[in-house]
Amino acid sequence: MEKTFDERPTFVDYTGIELTDVSADAAAGRLVITENHHQPYGVVHGGVYCTFIETLASESAARWAIGIGMAGAVGVSNTTDFIKATREGVLLGVAVPIHRGRSQQLWEVTVTREEDGELVAHGQVRLHNVSSIDVGR
């Protein structure tokens, strides 16, 4: 039996990202690092940071967009800076809005190591507020 849209696993499900607090005004999450998150040099792959950052910004931005009568929000740009290498432990992320307008939003996200509070990545995500979402095209 084919799974419906709501039942199918998503890319984010495979990453292990846990959303700990999400509202229309901010999002927080955590990610327990495993070897599956490493690139060949044994540190967290940059794509993991990008995914974590976009997930936090997108979840909160979509809630805000829905709150103003839109269907949601989709990312159109993700700029992520990798600050410090991480091999293990837990990463914590926090997303806050910089700008929320009629057609687009801009969010800032910081990622720190839980063990020492060190900043390991910083990102900005621009999102487009969408009036309808056509699934499957």
C-alpha cells in the first residue's frame, strides 16, 4: 500500500533533527551527532548544518505564513557559515526572524554545541510565502 503525503518519511526524519520548541516567532531544535552525520574527515558534514538551519527557519516561517492566511513558506536561499568543526555531542539550534513581509521572510539561525555553548554554524534563510501548495508537480 502506498503511503500518503502525511505518512511518508521525509528527509528531515532521516537526519535525527528534533524540534524542541516551534512557534510563529521562533524555533529551537537539537541534533544528536552520530557517525552518520560525518563527512570523510570525521567531522559533521556541512550539509547537516544547512539542513538543521533550514528546517528550523522553515518550520517557524511556515507557521507565521499560515497565521496570516498563506498556505506556508518555502526556502529560496540558504546561506550557512561553518564556524567550528564538531565530531560528536549534541547541537542546539535557534531560529529568529529578521524580516517578515507580504511575500518573503528572512530568518537568522545559530547552531551551538550543547557541551560548551560554542557557536559552530550560523545561517540565514530567505523564504517565499506561498498562497497554495501544489503537491506532486
